[in-house]
Amino acid sequence: MKKFLLAAAVFILSAPASYASDELLNPYVSVGYVFGKTQLKQDGGKTNVYEPAANLAIGTSIAATESDLGILRVSADWTYRSLEYKDQLLGDFDVLINTFGANAYYDFKTGTIVTPYVNAMLGLTYAHLDLGPGFDKRKINLAYNMGFGVAFKINDKTDIDLGYKYGEMLNKVGGFKIKNTADVFLGLRLHF
């Protein structure tokens, strides 16, 4: 099953390259800052960590999906989180989370400089938990997120992107379930 899901993720990430160049619109690169709450749940308790993260994405719109309502946009992205936390029960611990995802966005046409959107992501997360001597866990998991947002067009080449996403890993790492329960994204989308 894991091999099938990995193959599906690779296919989704490579799908934009399979379209002819006249079917792709507005290729872009996006860089952003994620203000989020990462929740680590273990039997009987949970810990919330509030630390920022960085996001980088490469994407494009697909002309064949355009309608009067909107257009489908796809991207491949990477989100990097490095969390440090002090807990009375668990002590000091560090968490490193790298998420690589294939995203689908639907941009709604408004005829203005404001473009609302909804999105979904399926990807892989590499998580490394370091809770001190004898407890160093690393694992690759499937992950997903979904959300909504709005892009503000500054000019033909630049948008400011503001969005919200909820996501989680689909498996545990060292007995911990990891969720990104309140990610607010602020980014700059550069079209070329």
C-alpha cells in the first residue's frame, strides 16, 4: 500500500510537466512564511508548539480546466519546520518536520485584484523527534492538508497570498501523532 501511495505522489508531482506548454498558464514560484500551531499528541495528553515555518512552491495553472467560475492550479511544495519546546513532563525536545507535497488549488474568478481559492495537498513528511538520550525517532509518513485563502494581485508578475491550512501526518512517530492545526500562510507569488 505504501508503495502505491508513493507512486501516486510521484505521479501527481510530475503531472504538470506532462502538459504541453500551450496548456500551462502563469507558471510561478512562491515563497512564504507559515505562522502555525503544531500539535503533538501522545496517549492521554497533547502539547502545542507555536513556531514559524518556511514554505517554497513551484506551480502553474492548467488552461484546459479554465471556466467562467475559475481555474485549476497545481504545485509542488516544501515546508520546513524546526520546533523546540520545553515541557515539564517530557523535558526539552526538538522536532524537525520536512513536508513535500503535491497541491491542487481552485482559483475563483472575481474580475478584481482579489482571487479566493480552496486547496488540498497530499504528500510525504519526514519527521525527526529528539527527546533526549535514548529517544531519537525518525520516520517518513504520508501527510495531507486542506485549506482556503485569497491572493491579492500587486501587478502582472506578483501576488500576495494569505491562506489557512489544516493538516496532519497519517501515522505516528515515536508514539506521537503530529498535526498542524492552525497554519496561517503569508507568501509572495512571482509569475514568470
